[in-house]
Amino acid sequence: MISKDKLKQVLIEQRISILNKELGLERNVLDLVGKKIKLPHVVVITGLRRSGKSTLLRQIINKHYSDEDFYYINFEDERLFNFKAENFNLIYETLMELFGDKKTFFIDEIQNINNFETFVRRFYNSGFKFFITGSSANLLSKEIGTKLTGRHVDIVVKPFSFNEFLRFKKYAFKPADLFESKRRVELKKLFAEFLVSGGMPEYLIYSDPEVLIRVYEDIVIKDIAARYSLDNVSQIKELYQYLITTFSQKFSYNSLKKFIKINSVNTIKKYIDFLERTYFIDQITKFDYSLKKQLMNHKKIYVVDNWFINNISLKFTHDFGWLLENLVFLNLKSGGTIFYYSDKFECDFVVVEKKKVVSAIQVCWTLSNSNNSREVNGLLEAMKKFKLKEGFILTNDQEDEFIVDNKKIIVKPVWKWLLE
């Protein structure tokens, strides 16, 4: 076990490191954190690797704890790799000796300590506040949930939204910009960049593709293959690359067997579930009032950030319409449960809140003579099915409004929809 003197060195260096970390762009989710601080619950901060979890911790420490009233531990530090959960008291005593009596812990990559839930629960019961991060969705959603039922709240850190991207680019957006010609041109130019480059902070800072290729490799190798003791990594990569290449297209687990050399439907389902747990993809299914039918219906997947679509898929050209659709999904995800709708026609998204469909949305790059009937009929069918008075067709740069069968259809650019 690590000596106390060595432990002091590690904890001092870690505190200096977190305080020296740049605050970065203030994240929108920081407002949500402010509301959770008032609760006694453990705040569990999860999200894709390198999406900004540690930076968010730094911002919370600065904004709510004045860079002073906290303890910080980073279990990603190789000097703490063999630390045992039962020895956490040694860390606590050492932190008190170094920094005085505090009641709030910030812990990075807590999943590296086996049975970490035991000391979190013990200290929680004694009145301590915890903010903890980790990259494994499985660990943090299910294992903590088992040990800390009713005692934790989750905050998911995502890549930059378009609004955050604008602030990163030093563009001070004002609502009036949506109507001023020169500013609209600038906004559309920035949106075109965001659509392709995505919102992963490190890539936007360094413009080095290797940064995000490494994120993807770490997800496959460390978060999935190593954690679940999977041997056939090339097979897993083949499946994931196929899914990323054909994202937003309907598939069944059984149909994937035709394209991927995996004969077991259960194995395919398991591999996709692993990737979803890392926050890299989301699956949606066709809407049906029957849960059983929902489970049996064809799925679609969407990817956490457009950059990965452009750089990991096997497509040789950008399909901007699909990129637009992926971006719309990512924005809708925080507003309810998302399905696609299909009957005679198809509607890209219906949003369910409190067991009721509240909106229907189509996405296309351009609404033209060749696709007008398909897009309008798909949207209209969903609107009639769910008794919606209005629906949206989101495009790259078209704006219109018209009535069909007493239903209002609003055509709007995605960049404007995101900012409104």
C-alpha cells in the first residue's frame, strides 16, 4: 500500500493540478449543477470520454466552492491504481491534515477503485457531499444505482451545443442576430463548420484528428473489450464501423448478421448495448403503444458527435442531410423520449413526454419538388395520428410556413431552430 508521505505528495500535486486546469468555456450544464448542489445526493457526472467532465468539475469548484472548500482525488493517477476502497479513510485523514476539515469531495474516474460505492455511501451517510466522474456508463448508471438507490443524481456531459460552439468561436450571439442579414450570414458560416467538425472540445482546440481517433479506440479497447473480457476486437470494430456508416438507417439485429460475421443475434445486441453505455451512440425504435412491439421493431442509431461520422464511417463523401438529422436528434434527446414513426409514410422523429407525443419533426437538407411529397406526407401522417396542430420540417437554410389539411407545417433552418 502507498505510504502516507507518498500519498501526501500525490494529493498535493492533484490539488495543484485541478486548480491549475483552465476553466475553459463555461458549460450550459453548469446551471443544472447549481440546482443539484442544494440536494444532499451524490452528483454523478458521466459522459463520453474527453467530452469535458474534468473541466466541468473545475468550473464547479471555482463557481460554487471558491477554489478552496473542497477535497479532490483523481483515481486515473497510476500511483493510486492499487488503492483499495477499504483504505479510503487513509485518504480522508491525509486530506484533513493537508487542507483542513472539508465536507465536499470531487473525485475523478472513480470507477478505477473496486467497490468504490462502499466508502461513498458511508461518507454520504455522515453528511459529506460527493461529485464523482467516470467514463463507464455501466458502472455509473447501474452499479452506483444499486448501492446508492435514491441517493444520487446524474448529470451527463455532452460535446458542445451550437450555442456553446458559438461562444467558443468568440461569437456573442444575440436573438436579434437571427434577423440581421450580416449576422445571419456569419451564423450560417459557423453552423456549416459546426455541422462537420462537431463539438468535441479538445478537437476544436487542437484541430488534431488523432485526439478523437484515440477517444474512439479507448472506448472500444478499454471501456468495452477489456471491461467485458472480449477477445474478438476486430469483429467488434467491424460492427461499430458499419453502424456508424449506416447511422439513421433502419436495421434489425437479425439483419446485421448479413453484413457482419457474427452469427448470434444476442451477441450483436450485446455489443451494441456496450457501445450505447459509453454514450457513443443512442438507439431509437419505431413508435408503438405496445412496448412489446417497440422492442421488436427496427432500430436506428445516432452518433454522439458529427465528427466521428465523418472520420470513422466508410462513406467517401459527406451526406449533409444525414449530418443534419444526427444533429437534430442530439438536440432533441434532452427534451423527451425519441422515436421514429412509420406507417404508409415515415416521420424522422416524434417526441414523447409524459406518455404523450408532443411533437413531430422531419429533417432534410433541402425541401424540393423531388422530396416535398415524401417529407410533407410523412410529417402529416404523424401529426394526424397524434392529433398535433403543428409540425416541423427542419432544413439547412429554408424557411416557410403553410397549412395542409388544417395542420400547420413550419419549415425552418436547423441553425435557427437550435438558437431559438
